[in-house]
Amino acid sequence: MEQCASVEREVDKVLQKFLTYGQHCEQSLEELLHYVGQLRAELASAALQGTPLSATLSLVMSQCCRKIKDTVQKLALDHKDIHSSVSRVGKAIDRNFDSEICGVVSDAVWDSREKQQQILQTAIVEHLYQQGMLSVAEELCQESTLNVDLDFKQPFLELNRILEALHEQDLGPALEWAVSHRQRLLELNSSLEVKLHRLHFIRLLAGGPEKQLEALSYARHFQPFARLHQREIQVMMGSLVYLRLGLEKSPYCHLLDNSHWAEICETFTRDACSLLGLSVESPLSVSFASGCVALPVLMNIKAVIEQRQCTGVWSHKDELPIEIELGMKCWYHSVFACPILRQQTSDSNPPIKLICGHVISRDALNKLINGGKLKCPYCPMEQNPADGKRII
């Protein structure tokens, strides 16, 4: 990432120059306006008195014109200097980044250009919807003639509507959504609904003793969650004892912490995306972050392949020429390598569970069939190959 840091330093220099130039320009023009205003007042006073223009005023006018000219020239010179700083950013980009990034892989790896463009546009639109930039996404769809189905955008529209309400500390839409999806949220072991009820209860507590009866009445909403969230409910009910003395000066003051609102936004986003089959992070963001890690390695491999003249070594679409470690953050599903063939399983060669419980790849299973029977390579159990079950 040193290349990115180098370019950022050049950008920071340009931004600092723009800031300094703007302040200097504003100050210089204000001084000129004040100076010209004073001269104008003197000239108007002389004109009212009907006196001819004195030699002193003539000299002052000449000095004023010269000062205006010098100031404008100085500002123009400073502005020209900014242009050279901006051009240095472009040179820094050319110096630190390879302009032929597309040449890292063979053209045979990619689908047609039209397919590439459609996939990229869809990924950008999905990212914009997920980030809440709905108007930008709609504009991109119109300009790129990308046809986005309403069923595709509807979940994003709903999520953003509820998140906007949560950011404004309005619990209504989120509570309505959580109650309508209660059963599916419980299947996910989600604590979203009880956290929403807790926030509403805390808001009532913040209203002081006048809200005590309303808070006690609302506490009935905790009944379905009493078994799993007993400790949290006990804490909230215990806070009622300090309601008349002021909750902010009690041992329960942590209940009023604003961090609970940020937490509920994260919880809602995670659970709602999981329930709707959406990724919490934008696929485009994940792909970009992974590309930043993988690209330098692939560029080095490309140079080695070209140097050794073995360009045909990497021709598969579904795998890289070497393993690139992206870190635990990018682990989204488990990976199984066949212990017999030492190959990672795929959709065309999935893992198969035998009756005895051992797992091998389908290709290995087919190779081990002898006379219509299969003998497990790990235990002596003989079995029918058709009894093996695919593992998802």
C-alpha cells in the first residue's frame, strides 16, 4: 500500500495549497476592496466640494492602479503554481501504478466485454443501493440503460428506509419490521427485537417519573424473551427504583449511553441482511479490497510468467496460478480439499459423504469404484457408490 500512501501525500500537498491559496486570495481581495473604497470616498468628497483633482489624489490613484495590477499578477502566479502541483499528482499515479492492470490475466479468463460491463454496472448499482445513495443508483440505471428489477431493489429500499429512521432515533419502522419477521429472526438466534424494545423502554425511562406507568406497561413486551434475556430484563426493571432520583446519577446510567443507537443500527443491518439473503458488506467493496491485496502479487507472477515464457500455465477461469492469503476477514465459506486427489472441491467436483462418514470428492469416488462397488479408502467398509450424498 506504499504506492497509495505516496499518491495520497501528493494529493494532501495539493489540497493544502488550495486551502492556503483560497485564504490568501480572499484576504488580498478584501484589502483591495477596502483600499479602493477609501479612495472612492475621497474622490466623491472632492467632487462634492467642486475642487479640482489634487496632485496627491492623482498619485494615490496611480498607486492604487499599480497595487491592483500587482495583486492580480501575484494571484495569477500562485494559481499557476497550483496547476503544476496538480500535474504532479498525475505523475505520481503513473509512477506508482501500472497502467496495464488488465494485462495481469489472459483475455480468455474473462467473459465477453458486454457481459463484463453488465456485471460491473450491476455491482456498482447494488453498492449504491446498499450505501443508501438511491438517487445516484437510479441515475446510473437510466444512463447505462441497465434494467434493474423492482424485486432486486425493494429489499435495499426497505433497509435504507428503516436505517434512516434509526439514525433519527425513530424505532417505529424497525419494530414493525422485527415483529413481522419474528419467527425467522428467532430461527437465526437474533436479539434484534428485544434490543429494539429495550431502547424504547430506555427512552421511556429517560422521560422521568411521569413515564413510569407507561414504562411498566410497555415492559410486557419483554415477556416472550424472558427465558433467553433474563439478565438484561432484570437490569432494566431494576432501573425503575432510581427513576425518581434521576437515572443519569444512578448505577444504571449506562442505559442512557448513545452508543446503543449505533449498536442497534449494526445489529439491524447484520440480521436483516442475513434474513433477506444479502451480504452485510457491499460485494463491490469486498472485491475492491481483495483486489488491492491480490493485484501486486498477480502482477509479480505475470512478470515471472513472461520472463520464463510460460504464458499457457494459467488458463483456468475458476482459479489463480498461486494461493493468495486475504486474511480471515475474507473467509465467507468453508473449503474442502479431497484427501485422496489433493484437489479443492468445486461445483463440478463436489464433496461426497460416504455411508461410513468419511468424505471424498466425486472424482475420487469415481476412480475408486471397482466392480460396481466402492471400498472406503479409510476404513474397510464396502458400499454402493450411489449411496454417497453430496455435501453442500
